[in-house]
Amino acid sequence: MRIALIDGNKKSLAYPIALLKIGAWLKSLGHKCKLFSNRLPDDNIKYSEVWISTVFTFDIPFVRGMIQEAKKKYKTIKVGGIAASLMPEHFKIEGVEITTGRIPEIEKFTPDYSLLNEKPEYSIAYLSRGCIRKCKFCMVSILEPKFENVNDWEKDLYPGAKHILFYDNNWLAKPLKHFEKDIEDLKRVIEEKNILTIDFNQALDCRLLTKRKADLIKDLPIEPIRFAFDGMHEDGHWQKAMQLMIERGKRNFISLVLYNFKDTPEDFYYRLKEHAIFTYKYKIHCFAFPMKYRPVLRVQSRKKYIGEYWTQKEFSGYHAMIANHSGTGIVACGNRKAFDYNAVKEFEYFYGRDEKEFKKLINYPDIYKLVKRKKMKVILDNAKLNKEC
């Protein structure tokens, strides 16, 4: 049979490794496969089946529309992936087969990279699956309730790729015995394959970083090191983890900072400012990546969701601040001459000197005009300093 594999992610930022494994599995059974991103096939080839992979629950309306179009052309339509596993009721459509959870058969297969239109510059792999935490804002405990070690991760690497992106949800939760084995394997692979960087892009659990594990990872080319600073329950742990890695020579950090969950604007400000303080104090790159919480198990109303300690006005005020400060969504301070490269001064200029001032600013009636004037002043000051230099 000819089978069309559809990446149902509306905005794909990475290649769908699960579909590449499914493609390898189906080909081993004698089928022919072709991969499509965000769309149904538009070629003249007749496909016997269409397999659609879902990722984000907020893409469910998009995928449902795709399914309705597919029903006009194909008899067999199969849907699986994260969104289908979390909310299968949204895909109970006549003629649609739903697969929930992971497909055990595909795990032993090497991804079929020939399905991609171009050679990837990075590999995607897992050293572990699942997580020991059961955070209320996260669905990992539902999707992968058992924390498992992965031994055969090397088979998933793309030959020639110089970067590895690890999708582990909590690598530091591994027992030391397995962790030490990972380090040995990573160092060997890095040397053999001339790997330039590795990235744990789901972030590391700062509460689980010990001196021993810090010593083990210090020589790995992790760029950047990502920690999660999701709430005040991690305060103190985050600073300790940062210091452990700074003491071991690491200079580049990005933290995932959750807000709009159980936090207040004041403690959100505190967590952001800690990054500016560390940047200035240790002369490092310590950036915050704020991530707005929206209920995963909602579809239509999730965009309008406001946490119990926030207001819509405060959201708008904060977004005006960060848009005029960075424009990228990342809070990065310490690189402007106008502040003499003082990250704390820069942060306070845009976000307020303390929690109370931050709260006032995000509720200020003309915050958009105010932050635009602030931004323009910085641009002019920097231009003047550059001219003088």
C-alpha cells in the first residue's frame, strides 16, 4: 500500500521523529510512505491510507478540518499522537481510526530520514522517557506515566548531524548508575561523530542537580544549559543549580519561566529579575524564556484563559514591556551600552525597580506609549555612545 504520513502540527519547528519511525516500520512491512507537513497530499499519487499525527491540543480544530477534507478522498484515515492521546473524543469521527499512546512496534526502528525533504542539521533523541514529577500544568504524567531509561538512543542519530536535540522530560531524575553510563556514551558519541552541541530543550530539573552530576556534565557541550524556574517552589534550587554550573565554567543559560498558572505578577517579576542579577553578578549570559500557561485540555477557550492572580490588563502591560525590550519573547539583559552593560539596571528600566513598581506598570493605562518612549530613548542613547566610540 501507499501511505501518506501527515505531520498535523500547524507550525512545525522540528521534524516529526515519531512519523519517521512509523515510516521505517511501515516500509519494513512492505508499504510505501511519503511525508507531508501541515497538509494533505497534493500530488497525483493515489494513497490507500492517510496517517495524521497530532501534537498540540490547540491544533485540534486545524486537524479536524484536515480530517474532513481527507474523508472526501481517502477511505482509511488514522489519527494518533499527543493531542489524540489526551483528547481522543475530539477525533471520534465516522471512518477515523484513533491510536492513543505510543506504538510499541516502532521503538526498535531507526528513523527513516529519507522521508524528509532535506538533510537535518541536528538529531533528535531520548535518553529517558517520562518524568518522576506530576506537575499539574504538565501532561507528561498522563502520556508517559512510567519513568524509563533508554539504552538504544544512538540508533536515532542522523549520520553527519553535528548537533543533538534531546527531548527528555527529566534527564536528571535518572539514578546515578544510569546517569554515569549516559555520560560515558555521550562523550564517546561526541568524539566519534564530532558533535558540536547538545541541547536538553525541555529543560533540566534544578532540584535534582547534585555536585556529582554537575561534575559529570561540566565537560559536555550543552549549549545552552536550560533549567526550569516554573514557580516559587524552585526558588533557591534554581540559584544553587546555576552556581554549580557557573563554578564549573558554564556561561550560557536559558530558563523556562512559567507564568499565569499559580503565580502572581510579583513572583513572576522576581523570577525574571533573578536572571538579570545572575547575568550582572557572574558576567554570564542568563536569559529567561517566559512561557504563558494555558490549559492543555481545553480547545476553544484556552487562548482567553487568565490565571486567578492575573488580569487581562496585566497581560497586555507585560506583553507591551517585553515586545519593546526584546521583541523575541526572551528576557535578555546586559548587552546595551546605554546601561553600561549593567543587566540589573536594564531590567529595572523596562520592568520596574521592584515587584510593586512592576505591578503598577503592567496596570498603567498608557503602558504602550510609555514603553515605546523608553525603547526610543535607549536606541538614541546607544547610537550616541556608538558615535562617540
